[in-house]
Amino acid sequence: MKIQDTLTERKLDFVPPTRPVRLYVCGITPYDTTHLGHARTYVFFDVVRRYLRFKGHQVQYVQNITDIDDPLFERARSLGTSYHSLAQTYIRQYDQDMSALNVLPADDYPRVSASIPEIARMVQLLLERDHAYVRDGRVYFRVASFPGYGNLSHLAPVEMIELGREHGEDPDDPRKENRLDFILWKPSRPDEPSWPSPWGPGRPGWHIECSTFALEHLGNPVDIHGGGDDLIYPHHENEIAQSESVTGATPFARYWMHVGMVRLGGEKMSKSLGNMVFVRDLLGSFTADALRLYVLSHPYRAAMDYEDRALDEWSAVAQRLDQAATEEEIGHPRAEVDRWTTEFMRAMDDDFDIRSAIAALLGLADLQRSSDTALRGAAARELRRLSEVLGLSLG
Ligand SMILES: [Zn+2]
């Protein structure tokens, strides 16, 4: 199996570990309803996990929940509600939406609010190793102490400074030794939750949680680290800097996989732009199978533009597969069937070429035209088996 790795920019052979495969995917900040962009990322990694299992690997899957962060506090403020109840509401909705999409739950969903001591310990380790410094109740990561900074995003410092600014970093903060340094711990505003710490009361910055959770819940190294491609900089770049500075070991993650954004009207689907299509609305008109096929059919690293019409087309494909999978007759393995199994696995092994894998499922579906009932039975059975890898509920 080959994986296109963001760090090396190469398609690498996946060398499985002798222990379970450690999969870490950055999760949600629960301040709004799940939109199609979230669905695309989490459905994709659901398929990565299912395929690893299909190939006989055990998988340990951790996905964090950022329930302490600025966007959540801002939304709670504007709604006049508590951040905690807002987070609870949207975590519940996310669980419902993922379950409706037939996404298998991760093994663990660590939350920031329940992990402050572990996160503070990580900050302390970075300070002890001189990778961080304290200024006015804030702790900053010292980017100059980490020579590999920028290797994941392949950006020049000036580009990182500007992109960081768009993601809420403050390069002009005069307390910083270097404009690229980022926050590990900061004081809370009066209406925000706050915890005591050796550096003053406050709360963690956004990036340190994922280093903490990956190392605590999975261990070093993580095998596959994933997320949306909007997380490459600064979030994942910072995660590498923090994690490798704490462990002293390289690499923190053996394979970095990133899923492209979903766009609407030419812009990334996002809360800030208000151009979102919600999963629960789509599930009122389309089946989970149709939605999964739609988001999975696009090359996963590329951005995709949302279109209603395309969903109609994928609904028709889902129906065709469903009808083809109903044949109950038990058939024996046949070369005509094996050919499509081989093609399905070839496609999946090629950095998750899911569009070609779907074409192989349609090849199996076409065998239902045969007058040979045993062949139809064997093809239907194989179609049901392979479609589970894509999380489809056929037959
Ligand atoms: Zn993360």
C-alpha cells in the first residue's frame, strides 16, 4: 500500500508496524453543526481505518475534541450561553451525524477540558528543555530551537507569518522572541474557563493538545496522522515542533495525510464565511451511501466544489449498487469476480484511489446481468464485502 505523505511530498510504501496501527486525526471544535467539509474528512479517515482492518491490521484511532478554544467562546458569548453547554450540544450533534453517515466511532475522543494536567505537563517539559519561554503569564514555543520548522508546510518564514496571522496567531506580539513563536499557555478572559498553572492562571493554546493526546493516547511515533489540509500550517507544523522537541525523536508521525477542502461558490466551506451545507440537511434528501460515494469519489487531496446535481448522480449509483448486492444465491469464487476484487485492492493500495475502487464495485454490479445465477450470487456477496470497506450499507 502506498500513501502520499505531505511531509516528504512523496508516495511512500506503507510499512505496517508490528503493533496496532496508530491513527490520529484532528477532530472538531464543537461550536456549530457538522458541514460537508467535516463529513468529507471524517468519512475519508473512516475508510482508511476500515481498509487497514480489511487488510488484517489492528487500528488504534484517536480523534481529539477541541472544547477549549476561541471560536467556541466567541460563539457562546454571542448566543449568551455557556461554552460548556454549547460544546455538549454540538458534540452530541456531531456523534449523531457521524453515526448517520455510518462512520465508526474512534477508540478515544480526548477533550481539552478533561486533560489540563497532561497538557500542562507537556508545556513544563518544553520549558525544561529550553524549547519554550515564559512572558507575562504566557508560555511561547521557541521556534528557533527547532531547526525543522517549516518542513511540513514547505513554506518560507514570511509565508508562515502571514498564514499564521489568518489563523489567529499574533506575529506582532512584542513579547515574542521570534514572530513565528506560538502560544502554549495564556491567561483566560474573565468569562473564559481558567486553570491554575506555574506560569499563572489560564488555559492552553490550540496546538499543544494534539501533541499531548497523540503521545499520551497512542505513543511515539504515530503511524498515520491526518486532518483537513487547512491544518497543515500552523497546526500540524506546530504539532511536529512540540512533539519532537518533547520526545527528542524523529519522526513524530510516519505518514501525514491531508484531505482537501469542500468549496461552495468557489470558497472553502466554513463557519466564518457562512457558506455551509449541513450533513443533517443533506441526509433529509439523500442516503448516507449516496453522500459517502459523493465525497469519496473525489481524489482526497484535491479541493472539491459542492454541487447538488452531483449528489443526484451519486444517488443513482448508490441505488444501482444496492440492487446488485441483493442477490442471495450463494456462489463460489469465480475469476470474473476475483478480477474486480484485485482491481478494488489495487486502487485502494494506490494512495486510496477510491474513485477507481468504486468503478470496481460497479464492475461487480454489472455481473448481475449474467444469466448464470451462481456467478450473480458470488458477485453480490463480494460486492457486499468490499462495499463495507467504503462504509456502504448495501443489500
Ligand atoms: Zn490537532
